[in-house]
Amino acid sequence: MRFFLYRLPLLAALAAAPAGLWAQQPAPPAPRGRVAAPPLTGRVVDAASGEALPGSTVLFDDLKQGAAAGPDGSFTFNNLPRGRFTLQVRSLGYNTVTQTVDTGSGQPLEIRLTAAATEIGQVVVTGVSQATQLRRSPVPTSVVDRTRLNQTSGSNLIDAIAHTPGVAQVTTGAAISKPVVRGLGYNRVVTLNNGARQEGQQWGDEHGIEIDEFSIDRAEVIKGPGSLLYGSDAMAGVINFVAPDPVAEGRIIGTATGSYQANNHQQGYSLLNAGNLNGLNWLVRGTRKVAGNYQNRYDGRVYNSGFNEWDANGYVGVNKSWGYSHLTFSTFNQQIGLTEGTRDETGRFTKDVPAGLDQAGADSTASVPVTDADLRGYGLAVPRQQINHLRLGTDNNFILGENGARLTLQVSYQQNLRREFGNVFDPSETSLYFQLRTVDYALRYFLPEHNGWNVTLGTSGLHQQNRNLGVEFLIPAYRANEGGVFGVVKKTFGGLDLSGGLRYDVRQISADALYLNAEEQPVAGPAADAETKFAGFVSSYRNYSGSLGAAYSLSERLTVKANLARGFRAPNIAELASNGKHEGTLRYEIGNENLAAETSLQADAGVSYVTDHVRFSVDAFTNSISNYIFTQRLLTAGGADSLRDDTGAFKYSQGRARLYGGEVSLDFHPHPLDWLHFENSFSMVRARQLDVPADQQYLPFIPADRLQSELRANFRRQGKRLANPYARLQMEHTFAQNRFFSAFDTETATPGYTLFNAGLGTDVANAQGRTLFSLYLTANNLFDVGYQSHLSRLKYADYNAANGRYGVFNQGRNVGVRLVVPLSFK
């Protein structure tokens, strides 16, 4: 917090001085006296027929104000601030229209939407200074919307977006997934919860993203350095999970969602209530998920792979002519079984149980086969973990005058508790227990538009404190302070959009010393009989980042893009100070407090061609990383393994790395069969470490090449009762991964595999055309293929003597159903 307070005067100077220089006008009046714009009215119609398009979504993203078109296609906004703001209008089966609107003009709008099988007007809010049409943003970005999320079932949130070209996931069973963007993950990818940083134990393998999957309306993925707006840790990319659009004025709505997946009997239930009355906005959601052990053709049911969670989230606030102010909250509470994969000679999973005292009088354990009862139901055994993540925040947008200037402020408090239970004699004992508390902030000042120039100045940072409350210690208690200032400029010259900016960051990490006695109990200070578990230190990092890009629309159909970005990442606490056995990697890891910050230089180039019946895009990148951090095996003077706790010891070191690759997409919608979609994508990454022995040349956990083809039929309406029915069949071929990090027995090659997924669904309406419910049926891994993802940690579990295979396999055939019931209270 002290770091944040130090930078408030600097921000005030940054915000005030440029405003006077840029706008050359007096300070705007206080928000209290602002005069609201006159009511903004309009109508949404089909461009070809002129017929009304009821239910169309009309949205000002930057103001968080929305409306739904009525039965005659009309809409009204009564409490907008004066100024020029980006408006987007969406309707299923039509191109999204985006335009800048002067809310003070008083002129009614007529929005004419053109029917199309391809989407060319998507708007993004991630990686740009303000809401921007996707095709006009030079930053390589992908969007996964709510429709796609409903049609593609997953066991967790990352699972649901991992089919996006360029995105993969490191997994530990069905519950734990961490995103990988173009070959890089962990602390190199920043996760945002509706625009605010999500801060958990990102360095670890053993937990996923602490966000309720039902709370997400869409996911926006930046594939490349996002350090300009988000600071350290965004070196590889940013994933922003965006909440649903605001509710229209005067309405109170709700949604009830239920889902079931047969493979692991996963049940999910979620209830939402949201409203907007006279500018008072609210949204509240509660979710319950529970899953048993998943199964596949080679392992049967996988012991201790179930999970359960309780979640609640939402906001309450006001939207007025001066802007908006919302109080936000979320609580994510999850318990997960940790699969170890040990088996007996028959191939049956085993578990450890107390076995009395050994000859020395100490407690001992015995390994026994699990029973059929252990594999049924929803119970969890040890080892298991419990994650509790609490977030309380405020999200504000203040309009500063009628010239478009505005100030946004996000501040949040987060507490992440991660407990790991591994003692069969005392299942309630917390072996590891991390308490991570974070205060993060982001303040941005949007100067008035001047001759087409848009300038944004801002600062963001955090104060973080982590404590060890368990009986085992892997990383030290520490405090981290981070802050940065940045400026972003955007200018449009006809069909050419230019944007760029610079940022400067400072991060400091202070680790506490820890001394253990012979019983491995903490003691107050160094002593003759005490072991130094962690040596205290203070490390500081200063660095800059920036980007420069262009998007040029050669025509309404053809767009070319290029972007050059520099990112950086300060080392995390595990890399600096680990001293313990990391169960997730099966290694004894030793940190290196002398590590320098990683820096990257990534060049992106892309071209897209979109018509009513064809959408083709190519995106390529090359990324050079200096001071790339990796683990290096420690050897004795004789060349043998250096062992700690009977485990090979590894220490963090640095080198140079180079990655390149890209994604190709081709979607074909043959005329006159506009309802038929044939969508294809191919993604690849090549990643090498330079100046190292041959067995270390490939970076670990790099996803294999992947080809996806989907045949989907979308229909507008079938009779009076069925609306928007669809059917889809997808083929997903993952190529063999023979480029792997073979040193130190870290990785092995992974054979290729082909999966088929299918789905169908529809909206069911009443006689008046109002949707009663939406039904989605899915089938993943339709032919029950036995496979292992190259990025699955369970791939390296014990040998199965019964079938001669190593490790635990991924989930087999999984049939699911989801029911979404919209509710309207006013």
C-alpha cells in the first residue's frame, strides 16, 4: 500500500498537466452539477427487409450501460453522460455494428444490421485503451463468446476456452487447468477477472483459475506481450474473463442454469439475479459444482480425481450521467482430490493407510488397493487441497466534462488461501498452507479526443503479502510491491489504425528468513542447532515495456495487421527462493535470488479476409526472450545426482529462448446453404532454448501442433417453438510431440491422437416468441479414445503393470447436458 500511496502525487501530476496542455480548456465542472444528455432513442432493423429485430443488444461498453430492443426494435437510454462514446449493436445471426455516437445530439438512431454467417464486428476491451472493434486492433486477440462456451462443455473454465487456436492448458486431472498461450504459461500469463488482475499462487502446478465458470459472458485472449497495460507477468499474454452485459434500465432479470456430465457425474447449478432501477444496478450469482472420479478406457475410474466448489459473485452500484461506480465481490471455494496414480501389480490404484508402529516405534503406513466404494460417489481422500479466494473491489468511471475526458479507477482486495492436506494419520493437518493477500489498483485518465488522436495515461500496481501457516515450507513468507506508469496513443487515418505506448515499472520482493530446529519447527533466529531454511533477501527490478502496431483495412473485407511489443517479467518467489520438495514437479527445487527479469521482443503479423461466406485469417509471431528462467539439475563433483530428501535437486538458472509459430483459420459457409458452417484451424509453436546441450534445446510443456475441423449447422427458427437450433461435429487432431525437454527425465515424447466431439441444442420459445429455456447437449471424445495430452502432469504418474503403460490417461467419453432458463421479474 505504501508503494501505491507514493505514486498518487505522480499520477495526479500526470493526469492534470497533460489535460491542460492537450485540451487547452478550463477544468471541467464537478460531476455533481453535470447535465445529463437528452434521451437517446433508436431502432434496430434488418438492413435488407427493414423488419424490426427485437431483443437486439445495444451497448456502450465504456459506460457499462446497455439496452435491449423492444418488440418493434426500439431502444432508449435516459441517463447517458454527454460526449462521444463507442456504441455496439448485436443480434444473433447478424454482423455487429460499431459506431461512435454523440450522446448530446438528441438525434434518433437507426441501426441497420446485415445478416451474415460470419462475425466481423466483434468488440474487445482487453489490451486496448478503450472499447475497440476487433478487426481494428493491432494486438493479436481472440474472443470466445457465451454461445461458444455453452456449446462446448468443459470440466473447468480453462478447459472451456482451450480449443481456441494458440491456447492450450497444463492439466492435473479434470479440475486443475492452467492456461498456456503460444507455448508460455504460469506467471507469464496474466488472468483478469472482468478487467482486474486475479492474484493467486500462479507459480504452482497444483491449482487452476479461481473464477466461477458460470459467471463469464465471454473470454478475451491477448496472444502476446500485454505488459504495456498490465505490467509484469503479462509477458506471454492476457486472458480477460468478462462478466455479462449490464441490464437495461427498468428491468429485473434472472437466469437458472443446470448442467450434468456423465463421465464423472459432474453436476453444476447456478442462479443469477440482476437489475437496473433508476440507475441502481446489481448482479448476484451463486454456483455449486460437484464431481466424482473421472474415467477412461485404460485406467477405469481414476482414484481421488473428484472435486467440489461453492461460488458467489456479483456487484452493486449506480450508473448516472457522471459515469458509474460499482462495488464488486467474488468468493471461490474449491476442494480437489490430488491424484498420485500409484498402483499394484494388477493395475489397481492404491492408497496409503495407517499401519501402526514400525520397529523403531514410529508411525508407519501401508499401501493397499482402493475398493470399489472408494471409486464411487463424491468423497475426497488425502492428498487433497482446498482453495478459498475472496475478492472485494470497486470499479469506477467518472466523466470529466462534455468533451469525452474520463477517469477510471479499479481497486480490489484479494485473499487467496491454499491448503494442502497429505497426512493420512491426521487428514485435517495442513501440510502446506499459503495465505496470500493482495491490494491491486489501476487508474487511467482518458484525455479528450483531439483531431482524431486518443491518449490514455495511467498507473497500476499492487501490494502483496504471503504467509506460511502450514507445517511444511516450500517458499518463504514475502512481501511484494509493484507500480508502473504508462501512456497509450491511438490515431485513425481513414482505414489505417495506429496505436502504441510506453510503460515503466518497478517491483520489489522482500523475503523473510526462516530457521528450523531439529524437529523442523520454526525458531526465532539463527542458532547452532538451527537449519537455515530460507535466507532473507530484498530484490528490486526496474524495466520498461512498450508496443507499436497498425491495422490497415484495405477494404471492408481485407485487413492486415502488424505489431511489435516488448514485455518483461520479474522472477516469482518460487524462482527466487524455493527450498523444498515441489510435489507438482517431483523435484527438490532451489531458488536463485540473483535472477534478472525476463524480457521479450515479439513481432506479430496477420491478415484476415472476411465475406458473407468465407472467413480466412493467418496470424504469425516470433518471440525472443532474454534471461529466460528454467530449472537446471544439480550434480555432485563426481557427476552423480545431488539429492535432497531422496529427490533430485534442481536450481533455477537463466538463458536465451526463441519461440515462433502462429495460427491459420478458414471458415466456409457455402451459398445458398448459409446455415452450414465448415470451420477449420491449425496452430503450432516451436520453442527452443539457445546455447544449451541437445537434450535441453526444447522448452518444456510446449503444446503439440493441433488441427481442428468443425461442421456446424445453425438455423434461425423451426416453427413457432424452436429458435436458433444448431448441431455440430468437431474433429480435433493433435499431432505427435517429438520436440520435448528430455534432459533430467523431465519429459517424454507424446503420440498423436484424434478426438471427435459433437453437440446439438436449441432455444425453446412460447407462442409469443419469448424464450422459455435453452438446451445444450454435448459429447466430448465421442469414440472414447485413450490418450494423454503432452501438457498433462498425470502423464508422469507410475507405471501400470497390467497394461504396460505409464501414467494416468485423460478423460474418456463424456456426454453432457446444460439447461439455461431465463427469468424476467420486471
